[in-house]
Amino acid sequence: MSVTAAKGFEASGVACGIKPSGAPDLALITTSDRCAVSAAGVFTQNVACAAPVQISRRHLEDGRAAAVVLSSGNANAATGEQGRQDALRMCQLAAEGLGCDTDDVLVCSTGLIGIPMPMAALEEGVPKAAIAVAGGSEAGDAAARGIMTTDTVSKQAVATASLSDGTTITVGGMAKGAAMLAPSMATMLAVLTTDASIESDVLGEALVDAVDGTFNALVVDACTSTNDTVLVLANGAAGNALIEDSGADLDAVASAITSVCDQLAGAMASDAEGATKLVTLTVTGAPSNDDARKAARKVASSQLVQCSLYGCDPYWGRIISELGTSGVKFDPEQVTISYNGMTPCVNGIAASHDEAALAKEMAGRDIEITCDLHAGEGTATMRFTDLTHAYIDENTGTS
Amino acid sequence: MSVTAAKGFEASGVACGIKPSGAPDLALITTSDRCAVSAAGVFTQNVACAAPVQISRRHLEDGRAAAVVLSSGNANAATGEQGRQDALRMCQLAAEGLGCDTDDVLVCSTGLIGIPMPMAALEEGVPKAAIAVAGGSEAGDAAARGIMTTDTVSKQAVATASLSDGTTITVGGMAKGAAMLAPSMATMLAVLTTDASIESDVLGEALVDAVDGTFNALVVDACTSTNDTVLVLANGAAGNALIEDSGADLDAVASAITSVCDQLAGAMASDAEGATKLVTLTVTGAPSNDDARKAARKVASSQLVQCSLYGCDPYWGRIISELGTSGVKFDPEQVTISYNGMTPCVNGIAASHDEAALAKEMAGRDIEITCDLHAGEGTATMRFTDLTHAYIDENTGTS
């Protein structure tokens, strides 16, 4: 169970007809008592953000929420004023069905851009989903399935933490991420719930930190979709002393939140259908951690690097070239590059190595690349995949 | 004829054995009298720039050059100190063969990164190329063929201009550009020659301007290869009054230089083998021309946009999403997007249009996309191609 793992949360997932296939396409998550609780969110930085993002941001201004309504199959993005009205109507329908305030409902959508929401389906579906709301793992599963698009498996995670007053708190979460971990890939949505008692401000800070090291280390490009959203609701049902400030208890909750985000990000990586490689790239020895992140992002988002990996080719020359255009200060003739612990490049030039053994490593699915810039102490790790025929087919609809 | 079109230039192209295929892989360009003349260059901004770039930059410090030696098949990049020695040795061999100073020889290489230069081949080949040097179109053709890598045709261009004193000057040029116009694609090399009499400082400024609007509008990503180089040599053989400053004569020469760069860039675009679309993207109504360029670059470098085009899909939603992450200030709900004059998006949302007619347009090879941001007067145009199976095959070696 996922979003229903923490005490006092219920969920549902149904098929309302947004997807022509008849697959589940609508999910609800709510506090069991329908009361608004501490809540926080991290949203896409895209200027062209979707209507649900605009509405959820507004509804989160008071740091409180009672429910989240999520749909898949249509992103409700690039839909203008009608899109905002439709997103608000989804909140209203959820509020009516659940018995809470419209302002306390958050909304997420994922799917195609530029197509008006099929509101007739939602008008029927949201009340149906409200009736279906229940606690327990089955309801959590149903909600996780309701937000899938090109995902091949639903993504759920749970973590717990012990606080200083002896309370154990639980964090649960669900996510959907396009099956391919590619630049500016379709929407990433995640909802976390926790029974910790915690102020929304510090909850929000913990969420930002967690997202930075997990979901954001999956995004290969600076691109962010129109709809990316990560939400967390904290209802205090665990009964711990309210966490209002930094300290060991906040650290414990933050760590559980990060764990759930990391599990969900890992699940997205494992669901990288179409990709033949799952690459973990670590840049070390950068002037700063930010520089390391910048360099890693540049390498990971390179079509040529991705193509080399698809061809099982440890072509470190392309990595050096990408590092060289990353804007990070380093001496190319100090760089060492390793693939799965084997090192074909030392001091920026070719180094002798066991080519047969390296070729064998490159034929596998999991590739760990390390680039040491020898220019400082900064490090960063980023996950990415190779660029394949299947990626193109999935994104042209020609498959 | 190309680099031999202007008076007083000679060239040659030979096969020296860098390429296992035995194809031409070495070219020389020189002034007929072997004397150093005004020269300027534009080089890759890549920190990890190749050895020939480092040597050519040094040899251009005095704004003068007598010859250019170019090789294809090996980039002499990520080759460290040995690479610099090898690049310098290429200059020395050319100087010895031609009878000029080593410091007056510029050097360019293109091909694989990280592999030491096969200097035995160059030791034999450069003297052979020096002996072969001649004027006329056949020699110019041979030089242009000597720098091809994945190009399917050689790329040459000529333009003329009339100056205020009645002189006609000629600008000729040759280039090689990887057959696919893709982000961070392999090296782009170009050499221009002109018989105009012009100071190297203003010649350099004219070249920078010309490159910016032509070759740089082909580069889909901020990525630049380790070896990108554009050079121009001006020998004054046309006999015009020396151009030292801005004015109508400089404008005339600059315009001829730009024309040659544009023809060469166009030839690269037309040689976009593997691509099924040749897209011309114009962003208008941006706050500034720089903003328009930034927005156009973001859209053009998007794998998802490129995939849509491969699938003949006018999926303008992905374009809006990329515009939204470009860092340019605009209101997504003011954006209009057209494909070949048909407009499926007005004010940021779907607009009714003749879908059958648009689908017919999208099936063609040449696609003109216009995005009006309605946020100012800035405009920019960028050429790019779609992302195809053939691109992947070419860059994995699996084809």
C-alpha cells in the first residue's frame, strides 16, 4: 500500500473514460475525516504550466489541503481559461463528492497537451471515484493505477521514521513517470501522504530537498513538462508533537520523505521501457556540487552520449566533449572517466585497459560511469538511459 | 570552384591513409606566393578543444596566415600534449612542403575523438599534398573532398562583391558538416578565401557576424564540438584599397562572406542524410532577438519535438512546453504556432484548421514552423531536422 499506508488517508482509482482504452484514468486521495491538513507541493518551473498546476498552486497558498484529484490521458495543458475552469470544476466535483471545501482540493492531470478536457467523463467519474474512496492497500493500488500513462507498472513506496517522543510516523507515496527517462519527457506526478504532525512550511522545505536529490536527478535535461507536480499531505494522525522547526524530528520525517521519493524515482528508472541501458553517472572533483550537477546533466542529456551507450560503445571522447561545453571550469587534461570500474581515459587521453572486459561490461544493462574532473570536491549523481529506436517509436506513435 | 575561386589561392586534396577506406582525408589551402596574408578564425567554445584548435588559435594571434592544412578521419582531440605536438608537426610539414613559416600555417582536423593521430600517414601525406597544390576548380574540388567525413557531397560556395573603387572581390569557401544536423554533432569545418585587401581585425568581425547568422543557426543545441573551426584568408590580390574600417566596402565584403557561409550552411542542411524533415523554425514577437534565438534553440533541440516531426505530427503542445522552459518571458496564452502557413494553435490553445490539409503538409520534407510569442519585436530563425532511427544508427555504428 502507498498513499493509504499512513494513518488516516483514503484513496480510490477508477476508469471514467478519458482514455479510449478504458484503462483506469482517475484517482482520488483524501484524509479520512475530509479535513484540511498541512500540505506542500513542488511544481514545474515551466512558464507554460498546465491549468491544474495553476489551480493547485492557488489552493496550496494557505498550506492546507484535504484531497487530491488526479486524472490521466489528458494533461489539460495549453487549454487556456477553459482549462482553468475545467481544473477548478474537477476540484469542485471532488469537494462535493467527498464533503470538503473546493479550495482544499488539489488537482493534477497528465497526458496529451492542447486538447480540451473531456469534462462529461469527469462529471460522471469524479463522483464515482468519491464514492469508491476507502482505506487500505487495495484502494492505494487503485489510485496508483489511475494515474499511469505509458508506465508499465504502478509506482508506490512507503517509509517510516521514529520521532523523539516515541511516535512512529509513516510516509507513503505513489507516482507516475513516463516509461522512458528522457529529456522533457511527459509529466512526472507524485503524491505523498504522512501521518506526521508537521507545519506546512517545514514540510515544504523537506519536500523541496527530497525532490532535488531524487526526481530531479532523473530529469536528464533542464526541460520540465507543463504538468510536473509532487505533493505531500500530512494529517498528524500519528499523534507526534507538532514539528515546527528544524531538529532531529524534522530530519527524521525529511529522511522518510526522501526515502519514498527515492524509491519512486528508482521505480521510474526501472520502468525505463524502450531503453536498453540504465546509466548512473557520477561526476566527482567538480569545483562545487552545483558544478558537478551541471556537468552531469550536460553529459546525461547528450544525444550522442546516449547513442554511444545504445551501441554499447564506451566512447569517452563524447563525454569529454560534453563536459567541455557544460560551463564548468576544469582542465580537460586532468579528467578520468570510468565505466563499471574500468578506466579507458586518464588525464583526458586514452588509457590502456582490458578492451574485451570493458566490451563485456558495456553489453550489460546497468552502466555506472564516473567522471573525475580533478578540479575540486563537488559531486553529483544522475540517472539516465540510452537513446533507442523504441524511444523514437514511442514518441512518434509509429510503433 | 571554391577556395580557389578568389585570385591568388591554390589548394590540393589527397588520400594519405588516415581513413582505412582509402578515401581522401587531407587538404591544403595556400596563397599562391606562399606569403602570409590577413586571416581570421572562429573556433569552438568547447573547453575541451582539440589540439589543432589550440595550435591554430596560437598561429592566428598575429592575424596572418599563409596556409591551412586539414585532415579528416581523426579529430586529434583528447590527445593531450602528444596531440599538440602532432598538430604542430602537421603545420611544420605543410610549411616545409610549401615553403612558408610554420607559424603561418593553420591546422584543422575532424573525425574520431581520443585516438592518437596516425602521424606516419601524415609524414608522407602532407608533403604529397604540398606537391599537389594548384590553382583552379579541380584543385578546389579536391580540397573540399579531402575534408569530408559522413558528408555525402562536398560543400563549396562562391560570392562576389563590387567595391567603391570599382574593384570586384571574390570570396570562395568550402566546408564539411556531419550529414545529420543534430545537437553536438561532429565537427563543422569551413575555410573561406578572398582576394579582398582587408585588415585582419575587421575581417575577423565580419566573420563572427557571418558565422552567427549562418553556421550557428544550424547548431541545434548549445553543444559545440571539440574541433569546430571557420577560417578566412584575405590576400588582397583583387587590388582594392585596403579596408581598415567600417563603411560601404566592409559591408560589401562582409555580405559576400555571409553569402558564402549561408550557402555552405544550406549545403549542410541539404545533406541531412538520415533525417526525413528539414525544418526551418522562426520565432517572432520575442522580447529581443537574443530571446528569440534562445527560444528557437530550445525548441529545435528538443528530442520530443524532433520525434513529433519524424512522426509527421504537428504536435504544437510540445513546442509550447519547450518555449515555456526556454527562460524567455512571454505569456503562453498569447502564442500562435503555424506549420507551413497553417495554424493549429492560436492564443496558446487549439485552433480549428483544415486537419487533412495540415497532415498533407506534414508528410512533406520541408516544414516551416513559425511561433509568434506576441511579446516584442525579436525574431530568429533556426534550421533543424527530425530525430530518426537513421540518426541513432549513424551514431551507434549499428546500421
